[in-house]
Amino acid sequence: MELRINQKTYQVDADADTPLLWVIRDDLGMTGTKYGCGLAQCGACSVLVDGNVVRSCVTPVAGVVGREVTTIEAIETDDVGKRVVATWVEHQVAQCGYCQSGQVMAATALLKNNPKPSNEQIEAAMVNLCRCGTYNAIQAAVHDLAGLSATKGEA
Amino acid sequence: MNLPIESLNLTDPVNVSRRRFLAGTAVGALVLGFGLPLGSGRALAAAAATERGTQVPAFLEIRPDNTVRLLSPFMEGGQGTHTAMAQIVGEELDADPATFLVEAAPPGEAYVVLDNGMRITGGSMSVRLSYPTMRRLGALARAMMLQAGAEKLGVPVGELTTEPGKVVHAASGRTLTYGELAERAMDLPVPDPASVKLRDPSQFRWIGKPVKRVDAYDKSTGKALYSIDLKVDNMLHAAVQHAPRLGMTVGSLRNEEQVKAMKGVHSVHQLPGAVAVVAERWWHAKRAVEAIQVDWLEAGADSRLRSMPADFSSDAYVKRLAAEKGPARDAENEGDVAATLASAKTTLQATYHNQYLNHGQLEPPSALARFNPDGSLEVWLPNQAPDMFRADIAKRTGLDPARITLHSPLLGGFFGRHFLYESANPYPQAIALAKAVGRPVKLIWSREEEFVRDALRPIAAVNFRAALDSDGMPLAIEAVSATEGPTEALAGKQGEKIDPTALEGLAGKSYAIPNKRIAQIYVKGPAMLGYWRSVGNSLNDFFYEAFLDEIADKGGKDPYELRLHLLRDNPRLTTLLQAVGELSGGWKRGPFTAEDGSKRARGVAMASPFGTQTAVIAEVSIEHGQVKVHDIWQAIDPGSIVNPAIVQAQVSGAVALGLSQVLVEEAVYVDGKPRARNYDLYPILPPSRMARVHVRIVESGEKMGGIGEPPLPAVAPAVANAVARLTGQRIRSMPLSRYTFT
């Protein structure tokens, strides 16, 4: 089947029900998108499909044929994504970093659809798990990107 | 076959030149960068060097572009140790930490730098126990740069000085970059370690400053590589299905032929306590291995593994622990607890317990194994102690350790998961499969297979008794814990001395209570145990600090004031407790009504883990019957620090894990099996349950303590104490999600 990923076209020989995650990682060799649970619980595998955040570990690859998939590998080619990355670095968000690809994708999707989200909209969108507990730094970074000053984060 | 330089035999008497090394890593394999250390040939040749951390060329490669590649003795799993090492070495070398590229060093005596002679990343030891040695390493390297500069410029070394990344001859205005001098410098003999002078701390540019993490960009763009991401040429993928209970073995496979015929399957294998499928793609391997119908056999009497019985229930086990009568061994026994309890008018007693926990690091365990044509073995795997892992691999394979190359990529979460746990690591399986198929194999444990084999955070049931004087002040405290410590679990037996990791947090308290007894009843349990962030403190400080609030209540004392009183002769802890009170706007226990109309209360707790002192205040309310934690104030005194930004981040992260264990998290066993095999039934703290975190760092100047683990243990008891104040319900176990509050 033919896939559009990061503005490129790929021919992939995979079963229709193979999760998109494993096609991206194993067939296409792009490892920035992470496997954490395989059950859409943690969000480490988040990618964008037509600009919306999707958990690729439970998304059958056949479902994205004809759609535009964006992974973390192309995040800086997007203006919003580039700003998200720069803000993530500025806020020193990452600890182990394993979940951060997914967090950056989730933040990018939120801000592309809604450049000025409210605190409630941020809370509703930023639900990926982080075992290092970088939640407050994530929230501070997204608030910064959204132009909100008050943050829940550190004093 | 393209053999990267990493496969070179470490014992070959070759002088691995820098140029050859660079050429080797310039090839675009994904394993790039986890190589044989530059200069290990030289380092081995200089085997005469005996003092720790003095084999400079084994640690440092300075490239022509002035990039400093540092091979660190420690593993980076989020705690920021790579950045701290760049700061410490860079400070003395006179090179900006931002120019550092830090990777984990391979096994080898050269990298044993801790005071205690071990090479382990754990126990929050890395910075505090290597600090002087790693500073000296940087200073030695700087001296070599100066010497090389003197030779090249033909001037006395005394006329030279350094600026970040370069040697300067002020008299002539000439400079040479470290990159220009490195080749010559690294061929010089390492100076006498006693000959170098360290910088005066008042002159520090990077130590003590919020230097940016060296890995922040790569980790924000998916470029950081973890074990699970690696691949080598000709590699196959593998997945396993573990026996449902540890110790069981494979009987027969009822549908092996059908599974072999499934798409993508290369081969089906039987392993100790597991079946495996090797395939061209991991998804195929996983789907096929889960389709195998295995008749599992009960563990034999000769099983080396801890066998999980078919009727094991963690809830029933806790009750059994609480009823254990002994014999007990004392860790602390001062005064006369028994007589004080017998004669006191006011006494109280309570029984506490905690829960098993998974590590829950987001990167599922994996291992990549490759046998090279010369019979040597390479393994890429998450680990906290490369020399111990290599020794274990040597034992399992019969290979000489010198023929085993071990690579230690970034860890996708740490928390104590990557220690040498028999039965809880995938590398023995990966090695066996690579051997069997004659090709490199990367094995990934699915989340489900991880949760059924993870080594659990221990549980304990503690029976407390206390005696109060007529003023309501504690005269005696006794804590008898029925438990098995993680170190005892690894050994499979009780040691000659008490396992400190079993009782830390009950033992080692600083409160001035004249009569005290802290004891352990050793009970070997059926579950395999491991170290979990802050180890024994993670449970024991919860028990002790919550019971101390019960003592305060019984004696009619405010718990904050009682602590101040019991610490009145301890200026360091008095300062710390006052600091957290101040940080929270002044101690107020409540209950009180917040601006949003919710009724709230606060709790306080302290802990002394890993050489650091902490004090925490928590503010809680009840929302939909569950505890909501609004704020955590934490004052932390690690003596002195290297990076305040990383300290702040570690406190925030440790608070999250502390909240997770007290609010929502538990590994429950029913019929010998974990009820949860994934995050759907094993909740970890989600963003919506996170609290605001306020940190005050107090640098008392005392001996440097740890940072990764210490901010965790006081969180749970502070929350439980606040809940008790708010609701009148004293909860003596974790997690609080087992209860509904009104």
C-alpha cells in the first residue's frame, strides 16, 4: 500500500491491520515514535494524521492510506512544531525523554488547531503519561506557547 | 559484513587511533556512537595508573571542532547525570558543558570512580560519590592540554593559561584550541594526580549553575536513541510469551506448526520459562507468540527461580505479614522500650502496610544481541551496572568477558528497573535466540510481558507502638516490620546483617525520642522484588511519618510543632523544617476553606534518604470521593549542589512518583498472577492528578547527598497526614484510591 508520511510517499508491504506504529518504526526505520503500551494508554506513540493527534499503536495502517501522516522526525518542518520544540528545550522539559516525542506531537496538534487554547483546553489535550513526572514543565511550556502567563508549575 | 569498530577485541594489543575511531563511527549505522572508547588501547597500556578516574584518554576525546566527547561512568535515565558530568569535568578542564557529547562508558576498571569501588548508577550516588574524582579528571586533562600547548608553542608551561576550549599564551597573544592540541595531549603521560590544583569554588562558572541539559534537544525531537530503537545489519526481531507465574516451565506447544506458518515467522523457540518467536518484523513476532498455546508445567523442586504459587494473593499476604510474630532482629535499640511501654499511662499502637509496585518506566525492556564471526558477542541493553551485567553474560555464555562488548544506551526511564534481576531482564533470552538463529536478534518485551516479570517494590506490614509522657510527648517508639528487603530478595536469603534497604526510613530517623526500637521480622515472600526509586524509604517514611502524626494527635500536639520540638538539638533539620514552613506561607494545618470554596488541610513529613534531608508540606481536598493534592512544598538540603535546574526537575519528578504511589498505584496479585498487565488496570499518575510543586534548595554545606531519589519519600506521608486532618480518617496503607472520602 501507499503511505504519505512527512510529505513523502512510501510503498509499504504490510497487512492492513498492522498498527501504524510498527510500520513507522520497523518498516520505515523512523524510531522517534515510541512504543509504550500498545493499548492507547500512554500516548508515547502519538503522531499526526491530517493534523489530528492519533495513537499509532492502535491505528491500523490501512486507515491512514490517502491521509497525511506527520511524525516527530518532521516536527521542525512545521512552524508550530518548530516553536513547540524550541519551547520544550527552553523549559528543559525532558528527563528520560522517552514520552516526549508524543508530548511534543500532542502539543503541536493542540496549537495547530487552536493557537490560543484555554487552561481547560490544554488540560483536556495534554493527557499523555510521563513516568518521570514532567507534567508541570509540560504545562508551563504549553502555557508559554499559548500566551498564558499563569502556570501550575514550579514556584 | 560491515563490522563496526565496536567489535574489536578489547584485549588485542592494538593502539586504537583516534582517526580510525572517528572513521568507524562516521559510518551511518544506527549503533553509531556507542563504541569502543577512544584511547582504550592507550588506557590499557597505561595500566600502571592505579588511582581512580585518572586514565584521562579512556574518558575524553576532544575532536578537531572542539567538541568534547566524555565517556561517563554513569547511565543517563532522565536524572541528568550526563549533564552534571559535563559540568563537573568541564569546569576543571575549562570547556563549556554545552560543547560536551556524553555517552555511557563501556565496562572496565578505568571507569570505576565511586568512592566505594563500585560501578553502579543507583542509590543516588553518581554525583555525590564521584565529585572530587571527576573534577580531578578534568583538571588532569587540562594539565595535559597545557603541556601539549607548551610543547607546540615552544614556551614554558608556566607562561600558559586556559580559556574555555583553548590554551592561551598571553605574552605573544597566541592561542591553540583544545581540538588542535588533543592528539598530542592525549599521547602525553597523565600527570601525577596529586600535582593538579582544583578551581576555587568561588570561581565556578558552571558547577552550581542551571546549565542546560546536554540531551534536551535530542529528546524533544525523537532523535535520542534508546535500546529499543537500535538496529544492526541482518537483524531479526523477537517477542516472548512468559509463563503466567515465575518458575513455571514450558511443557508442550499445542499449535507450534500453525504458529510457524503465520506470516513473517522465522522460527519458534522454547526458553526457560518462556516461548519466543523470531520474525522479520516485531509485530509479526508478537502476534505469533501470543497465539502459541502453551501447556505450562509447575515449577520443579530444583527451580533456581523464586516460584510463584498458584494461590498467591497480595491482599492475603499483607494480612499474613501483619500477623507475623517473629523472631525479629533489631536495627536500632536505644533506652528501654519495653519497660517504657509497660509503665506509661498513655500508649498507642497501629499497624501499617503498603503495596507492591511496578517500575512502570515507559520504555519496555529490550536487548539486542549479535555474535560476530570471530565468536565474540555484542549486547546492547538497558542497565545500571555494565561490569556486573557483562560478568553475568560471561557466566551464562561461557565466553571470556574480554570477548563480550556491552553497550549501554540511554534509559527510557530508570526508577531502579535496570538492575541485575535474575528473571527480569530480556538479555539472556536475546542472546540465546541470536545464538539459535545465527543472526543478530533484538528482543522487545511487550508491556504485558514486562508487567508479569518486573521485579516489584517490596511490601511490609509494620506494627508500631508508642508511649507518651504526661505532657503528651513521645517517650518511646517501636516499629517492627515484617518484610523482605530488595537486597535480601536478590540474595534469596537473609544476610548476616540486616538489609539496610529493608528498614531505611524507619531506621535512621533523627527525632529525639529517648527509647526506640526498630526491628525486622524477615519473611521471604513469593514475589521477586527489586529496587524502586528511593527504595526502602519509599514505604518506610510513609509508615513512620504518618504514625508520628498519630503520636502528635494522641498527645494533643501540632505535628509541625512536635517535629520542631523533637529536632530542637538538630540545627540542620530545624532549619529545613522552618524553610518548608516558610515556603508554604507559614505552617497552617487547617482545615480551612480555600478561595474556590473547597475545604482543605495540610500535612507535613520529613525524610533523610541517600545523604540528603527533605521536608514536605502537602495541601489536599476531597473531590468526587478521592484525594486531590493541590500543592506540594518541598525543602531539600543535599549539602551542596551541581545544577539547581536539574535539582528542581528531580524534585518535581519525584513528587509525581510519590503522589502516584500514595494516590493511585498498586500491583495486585490474585491466584498467583498480576491483575494488571498494562496501564489500563495499573494506573500511574496522570497529568490531571499532578500537584503544583514549590521547591526550596537549602545548601547547608554538609557532605553532598543524592538528588534523584531523596525528594520522593516524604510526599506520601505528607499527603496521608493532610487527609487525616481533613477527613478524620487515618489511612494506614497505600494507595488511597482504595478508600472513598467524604
